Amino acid sequence: MSEDLNRPHIFDHSAEELAEYSGILVLCELRDGSPDRSALELLGEARRLAGGTRKVSALVVTNTSGNAAEELIHAGADRVIRALHPSFEHFTTEPWSRALASAIISEKPEIVIAAATTTGRDVMPRVAKMLDTGLTADCTELVIDTESGLLRQTRPAFGGNLMATILCDRTRPQMSTVRPGVMKALEPDASRKGEIIDMDITPEIVASRAEVLEFIPTEGDEVDISEAEIIISGGRGMKEPSNFDMLHDLAHLLGATVGASRAAVDNGWIEYPRQVGQTGKTVQPATYLAVGISGAVQHRVGMQSSDTIYALNKDPDSNIFQFCTEGFVGDLFEVIPALIKEIRKRKGQ
């Protein structure tokens, strides 16, 4: 895996060259030595895309061996490629990009997928340029076309006002970043067996013009709505910040987390970490309750994978009623307080 990573036009785009690429490679991020949730989601999706004909490989860039490789195999990887080096303790752009590019040059995967995280959004465009191929960013759906065998990559376009499906038919690999929370992880299977391969990490790969002086983790009190099983989100219909208090009260009673639409966040009614949608978090809770949210496509792409979606809006023609599981037409300022009162009554509070 020591090929020249800087040479232009690595890939010949002839039909013969395209046919040399096969399988799916997933860039898997780790958190505290274990696979991040986004990595498990992507492996689940890769496994579904692979069917019984493609091999799924996972690439981890890390400074420690640990048990991550085995966990990734249990989550769907046929094999795990480890870029193992002390300098990979913390993320730096150039070494990570070279590690991924080197793995792609060696393995020749047909498809490369990464999460649309800070890391994925940094590395994947650089690698696509290094390899002279295309990249579709922030995908919400991936499908193998039954006729052409190409990867159909769907993402929001034109400010989220429509969904575009993109094909990469003349270059390889086909590269995509996928929004965390969109895909479903598989149930781990401890009986799965796979291969673990350690890359040859050369000085060229780990060379970096940047040096990490200190790593400061974020404060632990920042809310992470992407992990919630029940989310109650408020939109423009909440009208003012104080009205979110009733959603917090309801969430407390139900063991839920409060989310919001972009309109509510932009108006300063609630903090950004609670924003659901194209420019916020993508979530897939068991239950999602949208209160005073119209259901624009920008919000829909962030919550449409929820198992059950309930919507409350006073406008019977609201877009959200077109895709929710159950919809209720009513005044939220009457319905939510009444709901809180009834739940408290049943709980004996």
C-alpha cells in the first residue's frame, strides 16, 4: 500500500479498468476505542447493498489495536483493514486522507462510504480529488441500480427543496458520505468471522504539516438528540422560547428528549444542538412527535427514518401530514397542556 499518492489521474476510466473494482469499503470512525454508532450504521447499510455478491471491508485509522476490529466484523464487515500508527491517536487531515487513499489504491473497492461527520466531510473530498473520482455528500439514501449495477446516491439539493439522485458511471470508486442516523445498524452477530489486515504505514502516509498540541473534549452537558428513543420537536408554531417549556415538561413525563426545527433555532427559541434536519442532526428514534412543524423537506430528511412519526399542527394542509404515521389537527397550546395534565393524572402526580 505504498503507491504514489500524489500522482494525477490514478484511474483509467475505460470499461476494462472500471471492471477491476469490486466490493464496498467503509471508513469507520472510533470513539474511545470502540466503533462509533455511525460506523455501525454504515456497515449495516453496506451489508444490505452488498447482498450476497459484494465483499464489505472496514477501514479503521487508529493508534491502538483493541477489540474494534472484532466488533466491526460482528457488525457486518467481512474484513477489517487497520491503519495502525501512534500518530493516529487524534485526527489530522493529511495522514487520514493518505491512509484512506492508500487503502483504496490497494483494495480497489467499487464503492467507498463514510459518515458525513466532521471527519468524513474533511477526508472524503480530499481523497476524491487525490484519486480523480467523484463524491456525493450528505446522502440520505443509497441503492444499487438493478440494471446498471451503479450506486444511486440520493441527497438534498437546491437548499433542500428537492432530492437529487446522482450516478458516478465513469470513474471509480463511487464515493459517498452518509448523514449519521439515516441508516440502520444490524444486530451484532458474535458468530461472524472475518479477516483483519494491518496496512503498511509508511513515513509518507503519516507526514503532516499540522501538529496536535492538545485535545480538549467537549463538555459533557451538551445534549445529543441522535441517541434518543423518543423525541418531541417544536417548530415555528411554538411562537416564542418560553413555549418550549411545555415540551420539556412533556418530555420529562415521557422520558423523551426535546428537539426543534431550524426555524425555531434560527429564531433563537432553543439551542442549535437540538436542531433536527438537513443542517442539524439526523435522528431515527422509536417515536418522533412533531409539534407546530410544517414538514418541509429540510426537516423531513432529518427524521424520516423514525419508526413512528406523530404530528400535531393546526393547519390540515401542512406537509407533515403527508408522511407522518398519525396526524392530529389541533391547537398545540390546547392539546399539549391537556396531554400533560392527563399523563400526570394517570401517573398520580
